[in-house]
Amino acid sequence: MRAIGIILAGGNSNRMRELSNKRAIAAMPMAGSYRSIDFALSNMTNSHIQRVAVFTQYNSRSLNEHLSSSKWWDFGRKQGGLFVFTPTITHTNSYWYKGTADALYQNLNFLKESHEPYVVIASGDGIYKLDYNKVLEYHIEKGADITVVCKDLAEDPSELDRFGVIKTNEDGRITEFEEKPLVADSTIASIGVYVVRRRQLIELLENCAKEERTDFVKDILIRHKGVKKIYAYQMDSYWSNISDVDAYYRTNMDFLKKDIRDYFFKQYPDVYSKIDDLPPAKYNRGAYVKNSLISSGCIINGAVENSVLFKEVFVGTNSTIKNSIVLNDVYIGDNVHIENCIVESRDTIRANSTHIGQNGKIEILIEKNSRYIV
Amino acid sequence: MIKKEMIAMLLAGGQGSRLGVLTSKVAKPAVSFGGKYKIIDFPLSNCINAGIDTVGVLTQYRPLRLNQHIGIGVPWDLDRNIGGVTVLPPYEKSTSSEWYTGTANAIYQNIEYMQYYNPDYVLILSGDHIYKMDYEVMLDYHKSKHADVTIATFNVSEEEASRFGVVLSDEDGTVTEFEEKPEHPRSTKASMGIYIFSWNVLKEALEILSDQPECDFGKHIIPYIHEQGNKVVAYEYKGYWKDVGTLLSYWEANMELIDIIPEFNLYEEFWKIYTKNDVLPPQYIADTTKVEGCIIGEGSEIYGEIYNSVLGADVTVEEGAVIRDSIIMNGTVIGKNCQINKAIISEYVNVGEGVVLGAFDEAENDKAPNIYAGGLVTIGEHSVIPKGVQIGKNTAIFGETVAADYENGVLPSGGSLIKVGEES
């Protein structure tokens, strides 16, 4: 293979509110049966990248558990493999990762000891399918130093202030790059996926570290855009980023649309995830389910409408779940009403309770009641 | 040095011909069960849950699907450096080549495999029952009784007993007599086809009886060991155990899973059943549906109504279709406005729009009345049913059928339409 892969999964965002108390964004459950990082990992394996490093830092327990075996993404190989790098104290460094470039620099040996000529860098919070080989071919064809994968967000420009916004010349070379601008004068956003030659990256990172710079976007991309040939590769298929609660809710709800479901679930290539060995979903008498995604291990006795239920959710008799997302292993008692909520995983919701997110705002429901009454 | 206290030998070579078109192209252990499982998942999961990490799977009849399913044993954690799962097909020898001619003959032909692991005990299993059983408890029993052979038994009704091999035992559990499918059974202790042998006793008996034609455990090996004065004991198993040898019992066992708290509960944390997951995504239930009293596998897309049924993974049920009391296996598509009653539909079947299954009054099946009974409609894998046809009860369909195959658009009750496979 011509490239190694790096997935930056260390980040936290307080825009995820209480959901990030428990896990890094890359470990956020997604689309019923997956976690966010599965999409980047599956893209890597489907692009025949065999050697992949995941950089973690923030609250990585949940993520480490998910990555405890590499076989689900077919990385359990003699050639290559899946590596998880957390910050470590060395004789020259005793800091956490101070930024994305610093995270790469602290693991420079991984880059130096690989022999593949290119590096694909991706983030763990993007929901998309992409053959990185196509980006790599474009990169080589353009003779670029760095290629940034971009997506035109003209259809929904309201979120541009969360992304890096770029402008290119006719050839596709990036001429302007603004990080999270309040007012953007372009609708092309960087999706945080980069292709760069390995030796080039090592050189950039070493120079960066000498000047004590730490951020890949600010200190490498933006700073070098006049000096290095930085190109934009535009993707036009589905892409969503789950950096805040609304985006997380919306992205999950997107999977209720047939075209999106078909694109991710039925069309080649597949998305892979850790297997949980759960029985099929069960609908008892009295179940009433409309326009919802139900995952394996669920037992439904009540009503579920316009919702996404993750694995092993129990819905009690006469309960109603509406316009909500219920994460893994939640027990919902009888006569419960839940509307416009994201129910945190492993919750136990008491019988006869009502939880409604008011004024169109999504409520995050965290209830740690004891499940078994002895 | 390689040493395993107990290894398992799983007999998975039989056709299971009483399952009709379901086993025309696959061995019975590879038949789907309970939405996402295959029958062989139950003994394989029991093995790993009981701590047995060395399993030889003996295949013969139509092994492709079994081989693909088992692979190197990853789903059951049976991918091991030493031991793990090994598929053992019949093989050619320099002087004589033969198929597996009987259960014990199949084991005899793999004596080298067993010898390699240097076992103290060998567990013999068959791949066609639905149950959860801790073989380690049975082994403890075997040791505590200082037995040479332990036979697992299950208490059945007197009428049923004549279908099984039954054992007569004294108060201590020591077996005194055997009866193979007796007309007037003197005991209701049916043999489950699960045996633990002390290795040296088994090896000796297999070698001495190696010239016995169609050498069988129930008919030859165990009676021989008993005659030699070795100790044969019965181990009574009291949990759930279901023989799914006929279409009706197979259908019933699936339907039992739908109960509010089924006797055989797959939803317990303890003693999980593992299987190869080809499909991961959640299932989608549309707003045109009603699903009640059913279990549905991963990735299925449901637009029609489903009552009291078991659906596999990646099944599509289109709008207006109504399914009742049926089993539908992986990858099957049910067209718009179909009405399906009490049907068993195998993998990757395409049922056209407006088809009615299970219509008309019951009539005896014309070809195999003892197989296609109980009012069931049975459809083999990769079959195609053209749109608008009506199909009666006790029927069997296999192959890509077209409208011309149905006189006046009807297959009457008791009819068979077999267009592929060895029966055509």
C-alpha cells in the first residue's frame, strides 16, 4: 500500500454538552449500530490502508474499549495493524498533546519508521464514505505538497463558522484558508482529511516544533499556503460532522431517510464496527413503531416514532418515544413519555415519568436510577 | 507439549431430509434459526461457553455454506493458536477411499485428529438441536461417576419416546439397557445424541469395530462398550432442548422465541449464542407498518405489517404486505400487498407483488406428505415467486418459478413445484 493512516480522535467539544462527559467525540454512538470513528476506520480499510494509528487523549476509555480488537476493521494483520497512541511522558517531553501538529510530532517515530510514501490524516468525527485512493491519485496528479479534502456547504451555510473555509484558484490550489470565520466569503469547507507525502510531513512537523507551534491547520496549512502547493479535493457525496449536539441529533436522524440509509448500509463498500453478539430486535404485543431505526438486542413493548434506538434498549409497556435518540443499553420503564431527547447510554428511566425537550431544543436525558429492584 | 482435557467432535454431515427444500442445498446445521442464527451456532456456542476450545466439525453433505459460516471460528472465539475449530471432511486414502458411512465411522476416520490433542475425554455432539448446555457440568458428572461413557438424556413423553433411542438405568444412573426407536418404550429417557467418552475406551472401541459397516454410536459403539463391562451412565438434562428435525418442529421452535418471556431466552447476558454477523446496520421500521409479536434481524427494511413472525437480517417487506405466523430468512424480499400465512421462506427468495401464501383449505402434500405437513408453505433458497399467484397449504416451492408454472395462477394445497436441486 502507498499510504499509512492517522486518525485524530483526541478531541473534546463542550458543544456536545453532557454527552462528552463520558467519551471522546470519536466514540459517540452513531446510526444505531456504529460509533463515529467506525466511518474513518472503514474508509481506511476499504481504501486498503493497512497501517493505521489512532491518536487519543480526551476521555479515551470508551474509545479504547471500542478499539480493543482490530479485527473488526480487518487490521489484525502481520503487515501493518491498528495502533492507539495516547500521550506519554518521555525524557524530552512531559506534556499532553498541545495540538494536532504536536500530537503528530510526539509520534514522529511512527512516521519515520513506516515505509509507505504517503500519509492520510483523518478525524474521528466525520460521517462519510470516501475512497482515500482517489484523493491520493488527485494529490499525485496535481503534484501537490498537501491535499485538503473539501465539501461545498452551499446548501447549509449556517455551520460554516465551525469549519475551516477555503478559496481556490481555477486549478484547485488553495489561495485562502480561514479557520472558523464568523462571516465566510466562500462555502467550501475543509472536512479535516489531508493527504501528504510522509517525508514532507516529517519535515513540516520538525520545523513546526522548532518554533514551538502546535496546530496543524493554523501553523502548517494556513502558514504555508503561499509557499507549499496545497490543493483542495472536492467530495460531493454525503458528509456530516458531529461536533455539537444539534449536528449529532440531525446526523442520526438523517439515517431515517431511505437514500442515506441505502448509501451507507446497502451500497458497496460496507461500514464495519465491533460485533456485540446480540439477538435480533423483539417486538412484543402492544408494540407500535413508526419511522424508526431499531438495533439488535432491543425489546419493544411500547410506541416508538421518528426515533433512533441504539443496541439493547428496553421500552416498557404503554411508553412513548418520539423524535428522540436512545443510546445503548437503556431501560425505559412503563408509562414513560420521552420526546425531543437524547437519552444517554446505560440509563434507567423510571416508570411513569415524562421528559420533553421544550421549544425545539434537544434535551440530554441522564438518569442513573437503579435498574433492578430487589 | 499439546494437551487438551476434553475436545469436541461435532457431527454436521447429515442432510436432515425431513426439512424438505430447506436442506436441498445446505446441510441441516447450516439452516437459519431465530432470525440471525444457524442451527450449528448453538452447539458451537455451548462449546466455547463451557470452556471447550478444540472442536472438530465433521462435514459431508453440501458443506459450502457450513465452511463459509465457520471460517476460522472467529465469531465463537475458536480461532486459536492450539486447537480452535477444524473442519474435517472425508478424504481420500491410499488403499481405500470412503465417505463417512455412519456417525462412529466418521469419528473413526478422524482418530489422528483427536490423537494430536492428547485428550482425556471426547465429547460427541450433533449439529441439529436448539439448546444451551454446559458440557463441563456433564464432564464433572462423568468423572464423579467414574464412567467410561456418559449419555445425555432428556425426558420425553411416551408417544415421542418411540422416535428416539431410549436408555434404561438403575437408581444410580448406570445404564442397564438400550432400546433403539422401540415400539413400546419401557423408558422415557431419550438419548440426546450427546456423549462423553473416556478417550482410551472410545479409541479401542472404534479400532475394534472399524470394519463394522455404517458404524453408529447408538447401534454399535455404545452397546459394544457396555457389553465389555465398562460403565455407561445416563446424565439427565433438564433445560430447554428442541429437536428441529421436522418442518413443523422447526417452525414451532422459532415461534416459541416470540413469547413474552420465552422458555429459550436469547436475551440473557449469561450463556450468549454467537454467530457470524454479515449485516450490521439497524433495521428500519417505516410509518406504514405495524409490527407486533415478532423478532426481526439487522438491516431489514419493513414497510408492511408483521404479526407473530421471525424475520432474518436484510429482509425487505414492501408496503401493504401482511405477514402472519411465518419464518422469513436473510435477504428475502416480500413484494407489495402480499399475504403470507404460516410460511417458511428460505434465504434470498423473491416473492412478487400480491402473492398469497397459505391460501385455501388444507390438503395432503402430493409428493412427501410426511415432510410438508401442518399447513405450512415451504419455499427453498433463491426461489422466485411470480406476482399475483396464490399458493395453498402443505406446499413446497423451490427454484425460479414463472407465471406459466401456476395453472390459473394457483398452486393448490398439497402441490409441489420443485424446479432445481436434486429432487427435480
